[in-house]
Amino acid sequence: MKSPIEPKLLKGFRDFLPESEIVRKSMTRKLETVFEQFGFVPIDTPAIEYAEILLGKSGGETEKQIYSWRDQGGRRVALRFDLTVPFARFLAQHRPRLVFPFKRYHIAKVWRGENPQAGRYREFMQCDFDIVGADSVSADAEILLVVCRSFKSLRIEDFKIHVSHRGALNDFLSSLGIADRSADILRLVDKSRKIGPEKTSSELAALIGPEKTDSILDFISFVDSNELALQKMAGILGEDNSHVGRLRDVYACFRELGMAHYLVFDPSITRGLDYYTALVFETFVAGAEGMGSVCSGGRYDNLVSVYSKEKLSGIGGSVGIDRLLAVIEELGELPSWKGKTQIVIPVVDEDLARYYHKLAEMLRSEGFNVEVFHEKLKLAAQFTLAEKKGIPCAVIVGGRERERNVVQVRDFATRSNFENLSVPEAIVKLKGILQV
């Protein structure tokens, strides 16, 4: 007899037990509700694409981390690295069938062959939302509003959205005469939180020299006031700079809504991916800043042009579901898991199995989630099992109850029993207990 294969997982990949997956599903449902409140619609794309599609714009860092191989037909294919690049292909391919501005959301797994660490995995759930076909302050502000509403729906109140504008930094680099090095500089600035100020300074100095490095470090230095940060940027780039004007207009919108305290203007935010061109943002939860941004994005006006001659302006955000879960767990605020089953029907008499299923169907038709147990154990043991599964109520029927066409309802929270109820009376009682 052959030895059994050792069950094991690849590094950076995980199984999700019910207690984790129930929380994750609950989060995604809440996010979907928020997106739909703003008029976003769902889409889906394949997990595997032609490698040239995924690498058409993303560049060097992406190519190092992408999972790619030759399929049986010799074609080079790859697992999607994010949900934005497949979305660009989707737009180019299906444009005639879409109504613009097009607002989508997409929640699905993506894969990156990077080094696993706290809150970062090689397979993870991404949640993207985008507005395409609208290049306006309104669209920029709405994406940031969706971020705020999403975090509030998850009962996360203490967060900040760090906002900047890649166009503003590019204008500054042009004034220094180093616009041709902008891609490399932006990537270094983007890594500054991870590698620290000293290494950022030394790597920039090696690239452009110490004098211009000092100028860049001053430009991206943090100012603890949104008004002063915008004034500083305007003072350097000029009061008539359109990118600074855009940021001011977005800020004015948030002030009007009484939500300006969620924004932080931070010129060090650049986003490492090449396709971002204008407003960019990253979101940090207080107390877990070390785990990085849990929602980021920006405007990517030229992304679709890789696959189409037509230009479409777009702005979007992306929530890292798994990293957000890790942040909530780090803060000790991960809710206790609870199944969705509301009522259990235990086995008192095995001869009543058919009736138990009939009764369950009657209760389901009233909107309850009902589980029928399948094996007869001591009733106390079945109650213990139900409580372990987080089921709040039981409907109990033995031979005597069946003869009299009544049931018994048990409320596990209060250990209360309600006997000799008709099925309609039991339904009323259950709705009261469950508050539905």
C-alpha cells in the first residue's frame, strides 16, 4: 500500500477555515452594497490571460513577480497580477457594448510571486472599483468617497486617505531637468516608506546627484496640515498649476461634505505602477500603519491605449481584502465568526426524518436559514453542536409533538424553551427571538 501524500500548501498560499471565510464573505457583501449604492456594476474576467496582455504596460517589477508559463499550445500565458490590467483589456474588447461613464467593481483572486510577509500573500483577494469615461473633479472625489463609505460600512472609522498627484511631481521633475528619469524616481519615492529615508536618499543621489535629491526630498516631505501642504505645492509649482488646482477642488468637495478629516495631502504618494498618471492615493488604518496601505489607486488616463487607439480616462481604487483582514486582526477587532444558519432541527426520532425536511422547507419559505441534523445523538449533544456552530435557535419535534402537530422552540442564548406551539405560532416566536 502506497504511503499517503503529505497534505501541504505552497508558501504564500492559504486555506480559509469557516471562521475566516465567513468574515471575509461578510466584508465583501458589505463592500458590494456600497458599490451598488454609488451605481457601480459587477464584472468578471479570466484568471489566466495571454502574458503579453498583462505585461503590455506594467513593466519590469511586474514581470519579476508574475506567474507565467507555456501552455499545451506553446502560448505564453500568465495568472493575472491585478484586476486593473485585465480591466483595460476588457474595456478595449467590449467598448461598443458598454455605456460610459462606465462604473464597475470586481472582487476576485490575483497572484503575485513576491516575498510573503504579514498581510501579504502570493494568492490574495482583490476588490477593484473604477469610473471610466469621466475625467473630472467629481469622478476623482467620488472614488475617494467610495473608499470612505466602504471603510465606514466595515465599522472602521480611524483611517486616513493619503492623496497626491503624479502630474504635480512630474512637473517638479521637469523644472529640475530630470523628467527623463521620472519613472525610476517615482518608483524610488514609492518605496520610501519601506526602505526608509536614508536609503531613499542614497539611491536617489546615485541616480540624479545629491543636490537634486535634496530638492526632491524637500518636495515630498510631509506637512501636517492639508492647507499648508497645498500652499507649499502651489508655492513651488505656481498658483496656476492645474494639478494643484485639481487637488484643491477635491479637497473643497470633502470640506463641503464635512469629511475633509479623512484626507491627508502627501506628496510622497506616487504609486509604483507605471499606468498611473494623475491623482493617486493610499489608505492607512490608525494603529496598523506598519502593515501598509489597505486601499490604493488613482487615475490611469493612458492605460486603455495599450490595447486600443481610443483614449479613455479612468480612475479607480483597489481594496486588499486579505490585508484588510490582517489589519483588523492586528488591531484585535476581528469579529467572532458566526454561521448564517438561524435554526437547527435536531433528530429526536429517526422515523420523522421526512417530516424534519418538510418542516425545514416550511421555515425556509418564511425566510429562515435552516439546518437539519442527520444523525440521532443525545439531545444535549445536538444542542452543544448547534451552539458550537453559532446557531441561535432550535425547533424540536419528537413523536408526541408530531402526534399533536406542535413543535418546541429553544432559544440557546437564554436557555428558554417554548412548548406546544403550532408551526405558525413557532414562526412568530422565532421572528421575535431572531429579530427578523
